[in-house]
Amino acid sequence: MRVGLCGQTRRVWAPRGVKIRQRVQMERKWRYLMLAVQPIEGRLFWDWIENLKAESIAPVLQRWEQEGIGAAVMDRASGHQSAGKQAKRIALIFQP
């Protein structure tokens, strides 16, 4: 899941009749949420990552291996596939 912020100031205080020239400040910041569910035990595991590259995903999958997560469902993005190769004991289920 991608969560982002697109900040822009729209309203400002000014004396009546004064035209305000405001510079448009568009800044996009993204974080990605990796979430794992163990339905039998009722446990959630999550981690925020900066991007969807294999270097960011692989450490999370390796940590989840140690916690006992047995499978991960992912799409077929190249970063997901190469990160899954580094996590050896997690069964990867790829979406079509």
C-alpha cells in the first residue's frame, strides 16, 4: 500500500483588496506499507519502507522469516521477484 502526502498551502491571511501571489509548493512524499497477517494466531506484522526496490523489501522479508511467516502474496513487479529470491524460506505467491 502506498501512502503519500501532496502538500500545498491554499489560503492565507491578507488585508482586503491586496492581491496575493503565492508560489505553488507541490511536494510529494511517499511511504510504502508492507503488511503480513497470521490469521490463526491473530497477529499483524508491518513495516514502512522507502521504495519498492529489492534492497528495501528483502530485509523485511528476512525479518518476517525469523518471526515465522510462511508465505507472502505479491504482484509481479521486478523488485518483488528479486527480493523474494533472497528470502529462501518464505513461499512466494504471485498475483496474475
